[in-house]
Amino acid sequence: MGSDRIIVVYTQGKDPETQGQIIKISSDAEFDRARTTIANKLSFASDVKLRTTQGEEITTIEGILQSLIIEVSSLTEIKEVPGPTPRAFVGNLYDILPDSPVAFRKLFAEYGPAIKMRLGRTTTVFTNDPEFAQIIMQENEYFTKHITGALEEVKAVVNQGLFTTDTDDMDWKLAHKLLMPAFSPRAIKAYTNEMGSVADSSSRIFSHFVETGEEIDIAQWTTKIALETIGRVGFGYDFHLFDDPYAASPRFVEAMVYTLNESLKRSRAAQFWKSLPTEANYKFESDKAYMRELVNEVIQARQNSPDAKNMTMDVLGYMLNARDSNGLGLSDEVIRDETSSMTMAWALYLIDKHPDVQQKVLQEIINVGINNDEHPTSEQVSQLKYLEMVIKETLRMNSPAQNIAKYCKKDCVVNGYILHKGLSLTVQLASLHKNAKYWDLPDAFDPDRFLPEREATRHQYAWLPFSTGARGCIGRVLAMQEIKIVLAKLLRKFVFKGMKDHVHYDTKGLTLRPDGMIMKIQLRETLPEPTADLSGLHTTPIEKKDVTSTEMSLDVPLPRLSVLFGSNTGTSQDYASRIASKARNIGFKNVTVSALDDWEVLQAGRFDPTEEELKLPPIVVVVTSTYNGEPPDNAVQFDKFISSASPQTMPFKGINFAVFGCGNKQWRTWQAFPTKVDAMFDKLGAERIFAMGSGDADADIDADYNEWTTQYFSYIYEHFGINNVGKQHDALSDPYGCLSQGVEVEFIPPSETSAYEIARKATNGEFNAQVTAIRELHNERSSKSAKHVEIQLPDGMTYQAGDHLEIFPQNDPVLVESVALGFGLVLDAIFEVKKADSPNLSTRSLAAVIKGPCTVRNALTYYADLTGRFPIEIASFPCGVVAPESLLIIQPLRATLGPPTRFLLAAFANHVKQEYPEVHKQLKQLALTDEPHQKEAYEEFLRTHRNILDVLHDYPMVTGLSLVEFLCAVQLITPRRYSISSSPLAYPTTAHLTIGIVKDQGLNGVIYPGLASGFIERSVPGTPLRAIVKSCKDSFRPPADPSVPTIMVGAGTGFAPFRGFLQDRQKQGFKSVAKGGQSKTILFFGCRGQDDFIYKDELEAFVADGTLDELFVTFSVQHQLQSQAFLLWELRGKGSFYVCGNAGKMAKDVKKTLTLIIQQMGGKTLDLAEQYMQFIAESGRYNEDVWG
């Protein structure tokens, strides 16, 4: 712990002696954290600048600690918020009437991003600036939501609604907590069918207007659509709004519209005016009473119905049945208002006025397979990406809500503006959404603004139609789904023609309701042809069960489930374990997990069903990786079985199956083995119940896995009738859940000496090897570093040229101590995991893999993966080949094994849930993968948070994570594989490695050393380690026949396996033709210059003694290959070609170059040349040893 420093801080322009504040800063504090502490002390809610009394800016923690007095200033000049002068009685009311959105845009142009005005009894600061909005939208010591103005009047109508209660109101806290399940992705998908039914009901009305040719006010009908949807989805209540096209609007609709509009007028009136016996006041009270009476009737009817206890039937079910941990329920009067009706109306209008947009929308509707006869599926709705962009742009152009209100709890300074306690703060949405600083041509309708790449570069608070943060609209996703379904169904069937060139909004309303949006409806006569098939995956479905009950219990008959994995380093096994856990959670009783080689059917030779299994066929789910196109180590026997089994014997008949493959798209053998497994299960008699999924380690494999399993289990729900089993579904809506539930960790006192001895030796396997020599390969002028390492192998461990050595790296002691300090862990403490039964626990978590007593120091040193992933440079990254599922050497920003993993972020989110709800929400969103933007957000997060320490720096509130939570969240170090760069003929008891030392500088300026290469760099002769030889399974062996020409291509450390090849040849006496040998041996070696020419002396010696015929040293190996096209063409029919390097760069370019040579030298078409390359590869004469 550092010592405290006493410092006086004062606001610029004030007297430090009389107005200064005393503050303590710890000597080990970080600068940003200390600056924030100082800013808070002086009530600055935004960033500040620090200066010494001499006027020098302070930018380091040392600068703070060396100063006795510090002047603090806003980044901009501190000033009162400007604004027009208020008039007596009415304040600034006439400055915004009659058209407040237009008036506000003019006011912001005149006064800047913040304006102070008095409206009625309330003084309010309005803003149109995302930077300002971002600060005041937070729920913290300065700002909260406090209902004022028009919302006070709305509150009089709906009482304690989610939208109309203060944040610190217990009703809001309780309602928000208990209603969240009603708006979860799982729940919202369940509402899809009812929304489609409402759309079809409205379609029948519109068909009538097509026949009569009548013009209609479309906003009136979208209001009915929205209300009918609220009634059915929210409360299971049918308003019968589509029974008769000429029926008068139900009194509830008229009352809702009137009271909302009247609320705005009442908010501007004097208090006594609301008590006068006027017709308007009488109608307001009468309509309010009627709506409450009707709602009470609906609630009473549900309470007296057989569905009274059905929580998952609709939103009302959650409202009436949800209880918090104290048994508290929701008031019957918590009701929320909807604005989707206006969005639908404005969207129809804008789509009609922009034919190019309409054409794109129609094309997408057709492509996803939506038709007039069926309700859209949730999968189809989720694929309407362009329509969602149109809706977002509609919300920007005409956001139904005009303002987002906040409240200033204490005096503070925001972006230079002084805000006083008690002020109302409002984000003026019409001006925010058309702020020219953030929106090009803000008055133009352009859905492409919401392309993912454009959204990513825009300020996140520039678009807030649903608000954000804890007070963001809980029903946002529900509203978006409703609008998409209705628009998709209506636009596919009808043409909506606006009869006015321009439609304005009702300036007197609380929301921006269209004023006289008259349209004529016609049947759509032509539709575009499909241009893509996005409607779903082709599968052979399970025979559907006859499920009629909506109260299906977990006793529904479910088949036996076997989850099989093929895995070298544990990722596929982890995924398999998680699938099994989810299956158990939703009611599968007989679930087993095993390696493919251990599958009981493989042992028996065929599947022999029981009588029960004849009626209910078992399901097999396979999760497997591939290894240069070969099976993982624990799937070799399975591969032999499916390769030799006769399809005529149908050994897998009676099994239903699905396959998920792990891989890396950069590899030439991408998904080779998983694809083979999927095809052979089908060929050998099994039934495919769900299309094969694939996870790409070069992108976001966790997200791929979560998406596939969510769809897979949704399919299982539907076909086995378990789609209404309440909380059992939560395993899917939250794939990480509470990781530590069911995990018990016990601390062991030092007095137990036997446990201490075991704990001291817990090093993730015994050390069986040691470093005997290590030296630098680059000269001192090079900016790169690569080490030649010699490792003494244990007795009995042998290898061949082309094999790999798997080493188990150790974390840097400095990093270990930093992490322990950050989390408050005592390094010498001894613990033991006594129980690890959490259904959400990863099989690769420390809680799952550490067996027996262990010290915290050893857990952090030998087990915990504490580092992130780093950019790959061909000449500096270590050469290694791994199964793509293991992600040992992959692109940095998309890694899934290195921290901060989604498991870790989920654990952090759960830990801070109560005290820091905003942080909880942010971290939880990063941990989820339901939507594309969540994947992108996670990827962006990894750019600046490369390891656990980075997370601790920016989120210090997570430091209280307990040891059990830490063990559940952090995953096991993945061993690293390196190509052995020696031959056993030359070095029978030692293996040589060629390892590039990775040191990457992050965006924050921090240097991040690689885990394995950092361990190697710290090693000295005598350093013990754990190592295992991994065979390349003859996929990368030098030719045994000395007459076979050998062409090797490698760059930098990619030369590693070829050093072993050449030593092999040298020891066997294989020589070049010029030296009396039988064949050519050629090496194309890529390096950037003489300073990076590693093993130069050895290579020149190989050339001199005839072991190597020709050595081509070049900056670009593919260009050198082109220059030697004739030589390569001569060797094409009998030579063996070997490539070692980066799969996404060099290896891909080399293959492309060779294909080009075959095409041009052989006079073939590109297609034939590619086929010939494929033939060479399949015949074993083109071999790759690559990394991603």
C-alpha cells in the first residue's frame, strides 16, 4: 500500500486559501483515477485539466504527488448556461411555440449546445450535444431521473409506470427488476407469432380499403395495430380493433390519445387551472378513470382465469406473478405507453417517398422468405437488417418522444457549464438527431447512416430514441420486433401511396404524431425475385410431436443425448460440456459427454437401439476441431471407423445428429474434419436434425458457438414441446449465468504441512524437461528478436523431423504479483476446490481443472491465462501449428481463450451488479453475443483491454472479486506448440525450437509481451518446464526417398521445421545432384535483410556440402517463386512442396502463386489449375505447416 499525500485543490479563478479543498491521494494511485477524484471533490462532472501554481499542466501521477496546491479547470471556459430571457408568468413558453422542434433547432444555433429556459414552474437546461448528453444521462451522485413537466401529467394518468417513476423510486426499481424477463430475447421471440397475427388482422382491413378505393389516415390504423399488439402481447386482451373497418375507435384509444395530448397542455398551465371545472379538465379526469377501470377489469379477469399463475404467457403474467427475493410483487397499475404506432406510420410515409429504399426493403423481405400466408419466424425477423436501418432512420427523422428528462442532484460543472442543484435537464431529441455536427445532411432520409461501419464511428449518444443506460426503454427490442413484423407483412402485400407531398407532425401533441397522413392502399402486383437465400438452414427435421398444451412440463419425454467432442486443447470439449449443461437445464435426463474415440457406439461397432430408442431416437451432438485437415488426437479411432465403415451396413441408423465445427477460415483445411463427420453420419444412416454450424477462430468463435446453440435449442424446444417451461429457458437467454453457483472453495491453514507440500508442487503437471541452451538469432542491429532454444527431453520421449513440441508456459512473476495485488489475493495462501458443480462452469476454468491443494501463487503462475493476444508479424512471430480450436496463435482482437474472456466479463458484471448497475450493464452486454453490435463492441473493447490488468485499470470496482469467482472466470493456460527445428538423427535427446519474441505496443502505449515467448525470453539454461512431443501424423514429413525433389518455402521463424529436414538429409547423406546425389532440394527463405537472416552460417554450410542445392533468400517469397517458375514447373510432377508460415498471408499467397504458374506455364484455365493444385495436395505432395 502506498502512503497518502495531502494536497489542496481549487477551481480556477477562486482563492485557494478560502475556497480550496483538502484531498488525500495515495502514492500508488493512477493518474486518471486521481484526476477523477480531484474533479469530483470540486463538483466537476466532466474531464478537467490540472495545473501547478506556476501554470504548468500536470499530466502524471508524479506531478500530482509533487504538488502541494493544484489549480483545477474545465477543459472549456466555465460559465452559466445561456438562454433567452424569460417573460413574466409564462417564462420562455413562447420561445418554443407553436412548433417546438423547429424552435429548439433555432435556439441551439443561437446559444450553443446548452440552453437554459423556464417553462411553467420548472427551470430546465436543454441540450442537443451528445457529449453533454453522455454525462447527464448517467445515474450517479450528480444526475438521476426525476419526473417533471409533461411527464408529471402523464404520471397522473398511468400512475407508477416504468417511464413515469423516478430512478430512486422503489416502484421503478422493483418493476424494472421483475419485468426484465418479460423483455428478454427468449421472451420476445415467443411474442413473434402473436405479432404476426395482429399484422394479419390489420391486413384484412387494408384489403377492404383496397376494394373500396378509400383514402385513410394511416396513423389512426397504426395506432390500432400498436394498441392491439399491446393488448394481446402485453395482457392477453383482444380489443377487437379489426372486426369492422367502420367501427368507431374504442373509447380506450380515444381516451389514451386525448390524455397524452392534454398532458402537454396541462404541464404548461398554472396549478389552479387544473382544478377549474372546465370541459377539458372534466374529460381528462373522466378518460383517466375509464382507462384505469378497463385495466383493472383485464387484471381481474386474468386473476380469475386458469392462466392466473402462468408467468410466461405475456407481460401481464410477469407483472402479476413475478416476485423479488423479499416476496414483493408489482402494483396492478404499473403500465407503460408505446410509441411504435407513430414509427410505423412515419416509416410507411418515408418508404413511399423514397422508391429506392422501398425496393431494397422489398428485396430483403423476399430474400428472407416472408410470405403472405404464414407468420414470420423470429429468425426471419432478425435477418431484416436493412429494414431495421430504415426504422432507425425513421426514428431519427421523427422520434416519437421529444425529450429525455434528467435531474441535477447537486451543483456541478459539465463541459464548462455550471449546473445548479434542482435543475431539470433535458436532451432535446429532435435537435440531437439533426445536429449537423454529427449527422451529414441531417434533414435527408438516408437509412445507410445505420450501416454497422458508420454506426461504429458515430458518437453513441447521437441517437437516443429509446434513451439509454439504466433508464433506457425496457421494451426497445420488443418495439423493434413489432415494427419489423408489421412493416414486412404489410409492405409485401400492399402499396401505400401518400396523398400529400408533405406531412407535418401535430405541434400540439406530447409526441410527434403525424397530422393528416392520408394514404391510398393498393395490392402489390409485382415482387422482386430472390437474390439470396437467407430463410434458414436445410435440415431433415425430427418428426414433430403433437403438442397442444401451453403448460407443458419438464416431464415431456426427451431422448437420450450424447455430446461428443474432438479436441486437442480443450475448447471443443468445453463447448460440448456447455451443450450438455444446457440440455440438462431444460429437462434432458440422460445426457453423456465423451471424446469421439470413447463413444460407446464406436466400441460396439454399430448403434443397437433399445425398444424405447426405437420410439424416441437418441440425439448425438458432435463438437470437433480439425488439425491440418486431420482429426484431433482423441478422434483418430473414430475417423478410422467412419472411413472404413460400409454405408450398406448403416451402423448409425436410428440416430439423430448435429455437428458444430471449430476452425480458422485462414486455413486451407478449414472445417475439413467436422465436414467429414457431418457427411459420414448422414452417409452411415443417421438423420441430420440441424444443419452443421461452424465457429471461426479468426473472427469470434464464442459468438458463433452461442448463435448456433441458441438456434439449435430453439429447434429442440419447438419439436419436443418444451417451449413454455419458464425459468429453464434462462440457460439460453444468459449463456454464462452465475458461474460460481455450485462451486465451493476452502482455504487450508499453513499448519497442515501435508497439504502445503501438495500445494507447493501443484504446477499444472510435472516438469519433465529443461532448457539447456538459449541464444539470440538476430544481430544487434535488428529490431526483431528470435531465440534458438534447446530443450532436454525426458527419457523415452522421441520425435521425428516435422513434429512439434508442446510447451506449457508460465506467467511472469511481476504480472502474477500485480494481478494478486489488484484482486487482493494472498499469493502464499493455500486453497482447494471442494465442489465444482455449476452448470455454467467452463471445463477450462481454474475451478474445474485445479485438483487438490494449490497455492494462489501457483494457480496464477502455472494455470491462469492472464495475457491477451497480439498482432502477428511473419518475421517475428513464433512458428507453430495448432488445431484451430485451440487458438494458440491467432489474430489478437478476436481471441477467445485469452483474457478478458466473456466468462471473465460476465463474472465482473455479476460482481458489480448491485453497486454499479451501469457498469454491470456495460460488462454484461460485452459478454453477450445475441446481436452483431455486441460482437463488434466486444472486439472494440479488446483493442484497449488486452489483459486483466487493463480491465482493472478502467473498472477498479471489480477488484473485490472473490477467489471462487476468480477461479470460475479465469481459464486455463493453453499450451503452445512449436515446430521442432532439429532432427533426432542429429540431436536424439534434445529438441530445438525457433521462437520469435513477441512484444506488442497497445493503443494505450503499454508493451504486452507474449505469454509463451515471454516465458522463453526469461528462461536460462537449467530452467525446468513441462513439454510434450506432438506428432504431425505424417502430414509434414520430409521425403524418405532421396530421389524425390524437395521444395521448402518459409519466412523468418517459419524456417524452423526445414532446419530439421536439412539435418535429416545431412545425417542420411542425401546430396544434391551436383554433389553426387539423386535429387534437388531447394529452400525459398523470406527475411527482411541481412540483420534478420537467422541461421545464416548453417544454411550456407548446407549449400556448401550439397545438403541443399539452392537457397533463395528474398524479401517476398511469392515473387521469388514467380521468378523461378521454370524450375518449379520442371519439378511439378515429382517434387514434394512444403510451406511453413502465416496461413492468412504468406501461405495463401504461395498457393496462389503456384496456381498461377501452373495456369500460365501449362496453358490451363484457372479452374483446371486450381483442380491440379488440389490434386497435388490430396496426393501428399503439397504440405502446409501454418498458423492463423
